[in-house]
Amino acid sequence: MSIQRFVGRPDWYDTFNPETLAATGTTLRWGVVATGGIARTVTADLALLEDAELLAVSSRSEKSAAAFAGEFGFARHYYDGGPDGLESPGYMQLVADPDVDVVYIATPHAQHFDIAKAALEHGKHVLCEKALTITAAEARVLIALAREKQLFLMEAVWARFVPGFQRAMEIVASGEIGEVKWVRADLGFPAPVDDAARIWAPADGGGALLDITVYPLLWAWGTLGAPTSLHAAAELTPLGVDAQNVLNLSYPSGAQAQLISYLGAHGPRTASVAGSKGFIETVGSVNNPKGLRVSVGWDGERVETFEHPGSGYTYQLREVTRCIQAGLTESTTMPLDDSLAVMELFDDARRQFGVSYWNDTRTDL
């Protein structure tokens, strides 16, 4: 597998016109699986697109499904054991709905594979929250199935599409800061310790690596590509998931990257990209920077700032919509080979941490 440096801006993107709400083709009818915090945030942005119809939502409970449908105006809601006394899970009823065109999956990580596989088997296009799966083996199955059925599949790494990240990649590609020599990025927050919470639970794929490490990793992946070696270390909880981790990446050019993810501390949540002529530093959170500080040499520093509609997910949602409308089965900005390569990297990191999940030993792939 050959993974190249970040390929650049989506075709529809214009740095100086971040409006992404106008219709670009036939309206798509969306089904949303899960009703938690990220589902609520993304759905609010989805509702801003002129060519998106909020058709169906599913949840394990009737109360949650009905409340979510009422809040956002979904025409249908599904839940485990209903609405007609069916024994199947709510998500199975949703993916079997013949009127749903594309499914957005916002469940805990460990459920992604089974739900995405069911959606693809029912002929639905899929946008699945990161991490795409728990293991690279699961990711390979989903990617092969999507390609076999010629359906769109994308991991929902929204940070690849936001203006601040796109502009940073444009600056690097222009050569303005020269050859990239090192990258440093961090992201995290002090999450309340609760063994039953998704973010800490081994059964849900808990831990910092699968939940947030993809965001610091973007800055190394986007500027330097896939690394040739990885040295990884982590602090583990008593239940065996990583509360924080450090990934040190090395490249053939001699470049280095250090990525830090944490669930128990406050941190700067910034990225720095250092080149032979200058550097870029983010202003605001690394997964959606509101500005970039660019310095060439020891002078000439400038700050570029960015605005966007909604919470910033409209760029990702516009890409999904555009690709499906155009008959494409994957995005060149978030290609499936990248998702697989990142899952392989994360598998390696977990081996070095000593973290394992039940998905590692599944025999039904």
C-alpha cells in the first residue's frame, strides 16, 4: 500500500468562501444511527445543507429515538423491539428502510463494524464516525464490501475538511515554510473517570487512542505522510485502556513527529509544523483551528483566521453529499486506504501499549 502526503483541498472548497450549504445536486435522504452528543452536533450541521433530508433516526430506546426525531424533524424513528414489535435492533430497521440513501453512524467505536456492514449489505452509503473500526482487520472487510457493492464509504474525520487544516496543508504544499523537519501536536481534555462511560469502557473501544489521536495524527500525516517507524507509550487505566498516549513517528527524510493524546489533563491542544524556512502554529483547538500563525525566517509573522457555518461539520457533510451525487464511492480527501493505514498504525500502537479489545479475537470476519 502506498500512502501519499495529504492530497489537498476538495474540489468544492474555496478558502475565501467557506459557505458550504447550497445544494449541489439531488437531495439525499439521511438515516442517523445513535442519539448521543456527537450525533446531535453533526445532525444540527446536516440540517443546514439544502440538499439533505433528515428522514430516519434509530436508538436503542423508543424515548431517545422519538425525542431526537422530534428535536430535528426526522420523519421516522426506529428503536430496539419496535415500532411494530419487531425483535431486531433499531439500526437494523433503519438500514432496511428502502427510502434511506445514506447512513451516518455515531455509536461507540466497537459497534461501528457491525452497523456499517449491515448498512452496506442493505445497499446504503455510509459515513461512519472515527475510528472507522476497532481493528484493521474489521476495516479491510468494510472497505472490500463497499468496493464490491460500489457504495460510498467514508470515515468521519471532519478535521480533514475544516478551513484551518485545509489552509495549513496549502501553505505546506506551496513550499513557503520549506521542507518539513518536525511536527508536534496534542489534543485532550480532563474526562471524568467513570468505568461505565463509553470513553473509558474496554467493551466500547474506550481510551484516548481511538477517540482523539486521529486529530494530532492528521498534522503529521498531512505534512509527512505515513511513517516508516512508530514508538508508542501509554498510561493505562485499571481496566486496560489508555488514559494518555505518546506516538513518536519517524520518516525516511529524517523528519520526526511527536503526538500526544490525553483524557486526564488540560493542554494547549495545538499543532506546530516546523520547516527549513519557517513554521506554522495553530490558533485554537488542533481539530478545528480558528487561525494559523505563519512565520518565515525570524520575521514576517502573520496570522490567518477562519470562519465557518455551524459547528464545522458542514465541510465533511458537503464532501459526502457531493461524492454520492457524482456517483463516487470514496473521497479523495478522506480515502479509504488512509483509513486502513491509520487503523494498522493504531493496531501497532496498541500492541506496544498492551491494550486489547474483544474485537481483536473475533472470528466472524
